[in-house]
Amino acid sequence: MSQHRQDHAADTGCGCDGGADAAPAPPVRNRFHPGKLMDVRHWKLEQDYHRRTAATSARLGLGPGVLCGLDAELHDDGALTVFPGVAVDGHGRLVVVDRPVRIDEPYQPTDCAGAPHGEPVRDGIVAVRLCRHECGTEFVRMPVVHCEVREECVPSLTLERFLIRITAGEPDPVGLTEEQCAAIFPARHGADFDRRESVADTVEHECGCEDDCLVLATVTYEPERAPDLDAVTARPVVYSNRVLFDLLMCLAERVDRCCAGPTLPPRITALWPQVGAAATAATWRAFVADKRLEIAFDRPLADAAFDAPNPWLGLWQLDHTGVRRLRLTRTGGALTRVTVPPGGEGVAYAVELEGNGLLTSTVFVVGARVPVAGPPKAQDPDGLALDPDLVGTALTAADRDALWALVPGNAKDTGLAALVDRAPLPAVPPFPSGNGTQGGELHVFTPPPPPTAKAAVAPRLVRVWPHGGSRLGADGPLRRDRARFVRTPHVELTVDRALADAATAEPDGWVRLFQAVREGDRLAGFRRLDLGSGTAKRSEEHPESVTYVFEAAGTRLPVAGEPAAAFLLQVRSSAAVAVPAVGADEPALPLDADFPGTGLDNQTLFSIWSGQQSLPPAPPITALGARSSVDVELFDGDPGGFVHLAFEVAPE
């Protein structure tokens, strides 16, 4: 055999120095000098040097295992799919799977070439293994050398591919055995125990190669039972340094928690409603709207104390007419107002609070009184009682005793009205609570919102219903809007602050609704509908804004077979009209309303407004350029303005 063929035949690319007991071979690399002749042997030696050193580092440093991907999935039809990924095999070589591989008969063992080998496994375990497979490609003609008398085609490139192999029998599990773990981490050990020495004596650290193929999963077959896939027990995984560091940090945190000195009693880390400097008019209103109290703790507490809060937790409503202790009922749902710290927990209570009758001077006081022995107590074996200590009001001990004496849910105690003036404290200490000992008392308050200042800007139009550009159909997302309009034809104007009563009582001067008169497929004119006096309604979500409802008399709704009814709404805000739409509070500026919601020109719009019934030939409503008013600002920042928009109501 020629030297070329000998070199090619020996090029296994295993990157390994032998079996588990073999001694490592020192690397050999080229030494270059001017005029050095590079033949096949030297080029192969050059590649092998880099391949072997990289493979040795990967094999002994990282270890064989899955780097990413290579998940296995067992399908209902019995087939198994291995998904793309990357691994290092037992020789330290990289194996890349670049596409999903489907194995129709995973119960059929195969040989090292992937061909069926042996009987199918119907009762037992098979292992799905990933092997590295090399094959030559791009064959070229090798010239005659030395004494050879014939030419030969040889591959000029090597494809580093993969092979999925099925073997019968249960593979070895991954990781240390129970005996090895027990030797390294004995339940009891003396002062002379050396864990580093125990690891060295227990964990094998051989220089040789491990198995060529990696186990990705096992499948257990039993008669009369579905196959069971296990992609964990025998599957080696190589984690990145970043993941290992995160795991070490998590372990260190738990070690610190259980071993870093004396354990502190549980504390309160956050509370809703907001108290002290964190409380604002917005948070006060949000609490009144939520009617929900939330508390976060740095450690889990015994759940029984949460179900019976009255002995240790209280919430009081104080104003100049008296004091009432509010009833608390434990409630579910996610905690949205407080953040639970890592390793802690929280609890939420529904508050029996009538938000509509609150005075602007209303103060809320939250209190907690915990005996030294609890409850509440920590769930941990130490069973330490909650440490709630935090002084956040100016109430005296006698004042607080009077609050705790009240029965939750009873009528207001008018004799304690003076407490509202004694509750505020200039600076409330921040959370977490506690003085380092079990038990104690917390009392904090949330101040009332400051008096609402007079509006310095004109009232603004923020929403119109039905929306401009909308088509209220019997089917589709707006079917409920159609049913609502058909039941009582009306329009709704939402303003960010109240309008004067005279403007809503006589809307004719500033808001008018018209229905299109059709002749065939075009608009012949618009007839005006009679809008009654506006009815005001408020929203708990936006208590400052007011929605005015104007019912429309004379509306004709289309029947089946007729085209959709088109409506045109105009809002003209000006101080020049007899009864202008101005704000109820000073300064009484005209309504800020600006939105060109149709393609009609100003002269045509004014002609319709002023009562001209007929129009020049017009296209269907879809050609009027109706614009959507959804999520669009209907004001421009200046008092007064002009809004026109169109919408349609389809027949049944």
C-alpha cells in the first residue's frame, strides 16, 4: 500500500489516546524552517495536533454531554424524533445535528452503521444514542505515485456528520452513585474528615476516552402499556459556566439563609394602601377603588393566621364624623400592589368599604398587634412570631387601644372623631418593619388627597360613542354596540370634568345628531334628530370624568334588505351660542373639542347644522371619508372647537 493510502486509512480523527486505562500520548507538531517540504504526512500531523488538543481539552475539561438542544419526543404513532442540537462525544469531538431526525421504529436495535441488528425489543429498554459519523465527499482522482500502476478516486473532504443508533438494554445512569454521594457527604463525620480527599478517592478521573456515542434518551416497552420515554436519567448534559454560576449563587443564598448566624423573625416588607410619603392623591383613590389590602412578608407564615386576621390585623376609616373599623375578608388573586421578595409570601384581603360616601378628609389607619408567641408565626421550624414593629402615626397608646376595641363592620363611632387630627405623622419610617425581636405593634396611616384644585384649563372631550368611523353590525365585534344603540338610540360624550348643568339640559345649541336620508345608493340630505337633556354618569375607574348620555328621538333603524343607516354627529363649542357648553367649575371655559371625522367640507357641514335638508348628489357614506375616533385625541388644548364624525347602524 502506498504512503498516501496508509495515511488516509489511519485518519480516524478520534482525538483520543486510547481506552480508559491508556496513558496519554504527548502531542507532536510541525517544526517549520525555510524550504520545508509539506507532504501528506506533515499536513495530516498539522491537523491532528490542533484536533487532538481541542478534543482532549473538551473531553477532559468539559466532559462528554449535550451542549444544547437534542430533545427527544415520542409520538402517538410510536415514532421518536430527535431535534437539532450540539454535543461533545466521549472522544471530545463536536457532534452537530442540523435537522430533526425521525425514527419510525425506536424499538429496533441497530448496528454502528444504523442498520437493523437483532430482534425488536417488545419488553425491555432501548437507548437512543448519538454517534459521530465521518464520510468522505468530493472525490478526486489521485495520481499514480511510486510503483502503483493504477489511478484511484479518493475523497478530498470529510463530512463530520452524525448517526442515531438504537441499542438494547438499560444504559448506565448519569452522575454519582448513591454510594459515592454518601462517601463525599456522609451523614456524620469527625473533625478529621477531609472532603477534598474524599472526592479524590471516590470520583474517577481517568485520562482515556469514554464511549463513542452519547445516550440521549431511553424508551421502556412493556406489554399492554404505552412506551415510556426518559430523556433525563441517562442523558449527560454539559452546562455553561454562566448557568453553573447562577446555580452556585442560588445555593449560596440558601446556605446563607439557613446558616448565616441567628435567624431573624419574619417582617413586613410592603403594604397596600400606600402610607407616609409614598401616599398620593392617586394612591388614595386607587385604594378606595380597589377595596383591597395587600401585605408582603420576607418569610412564609403559618396560613391559619391569615384566615383569622381580626386578632392581629386591623384597618380603620377615620374622618371628622367618627371612626369605623372595616371588615377584612381574605381573598384570592395575584398580588398586584405589593411585590413579594424572594423566599417570602403575601396575603390579600377584601375591604368592606363604601367608597361613594367618603369625605375628602378621610384617613385610613392600618395596624398590626402580634404577641411574642404569635400568631402569626413563621412556617419554618424556628416558628418565630411576626416582627411588625413600625411607628407610623402620632396616635397615643390609649388612642390605639380605642381603635382595637372597635368591632369590624359595626357602625361608625362618633366619639372618636378627634382621632383623625392626631393620626398624621410628619415622616413615616420605610419598610421593612421590625426591631429584631418577635412580636410588636405596627400602626401607619395613608393621608387623604389634597383638595381638588380648580381646573386651569377648559374641559376636554375625551370620548364619543358610537365611535366615529364605526359600523354597528348584527355580527362581528360591534354587535353588542348595535344592540345597545337599537335598544335606546343615543350618543354619549365623555368629558374630563363636569359641564355646566344648563349646557346639558339644553344641548341643542352645541351638539346635534343627524340621520342621512338616502335615495338609492346616494345621500340626498340629513334630517335632524331631537336630543333630550343629557344624563350624567361617572366611572369608578375615572372618577373625575363625566359621561353625558343624550337620547335621540325620531331615529329610524333599517330593516332587513335596506342599506345601513348613516348618522352624522356635530359638536360646536363656542362662547357665542345662547347656552354654551362650558365647565361647571371656574374658569367656565368652553368645551375643548376638535376632531375632523368626515370628508364633508365646512360649508356643507354648516348647511346641515343650520337645517338645510337637501344636498347636492352625494356618494354613499363610505365615500364621505369617515375617520375612526378610537384612541384619538378629540381636543387640541384650546377652549372651543368643532367635532364632526359619522357612523353607521346595519340592519338585522
